[in-house]
Amino acid sequence: MQLNADRLASAFAMTMGGATSAGFWDMWMARTNALLSYAHGNAAARAALTETFASRFVSLTHVQRALITAQVDAALKVVDDQRSKSSKTVANDDRAAATAMQPIADSIQR
């Protein structure tokens, strides 16, 4: 997951400017840690994602908050599906989470 954060931070720096790379890396690792914590049953991690991460991402990227919270909520639904062993819904929910990332990527501009 650190490699993922490294590569995303590098791509982000090329798009938004090198000075934001470290801030992006820190924010993305906090997101990753909160997702893992939520997956392990820490309900408080939801707020770390829907409030703290969303606010930091909006501040850094100027992407609409609704796009961020929609993607985070979709990702949390996938985690909930996995924890409840809901094999009938996890694939569609995973696809929805991935699809929710596209408008975020489209919103990040130079």
C-alpha cells in the first residue's frame, strides 16, 4: 500500500505541482490506515474517512466534497460487504466504488 501511495503522490505532484506531493502522500496513507482500521471493526474510522480525509482531500485538490464522500461511502460499503461475507453484492459495490473514483480523477486539473 505504501507503493500505491508513492505512485499516486508522484502522479499527483506531476499534475498539481511538486510542493503538494508530501501532503498528498501523508493524506493518502492516513486514508489507507483508516480503511484498514475500519475493516478490522473500528467504527470510529468511518469518521476519519468521511470527515477528516474528505476535508483534507478537498483542501488539497479542490474537488467537490460530494464526489469524495460518495467514493468513500462506496468503498466503505465494499468493506461492509466483505465483513458480512455478502458475495452477492460485493462485486457490484466494488465496481461502484471504482466508478466513483473517475469523476474525482477527472476533476483534478493542472
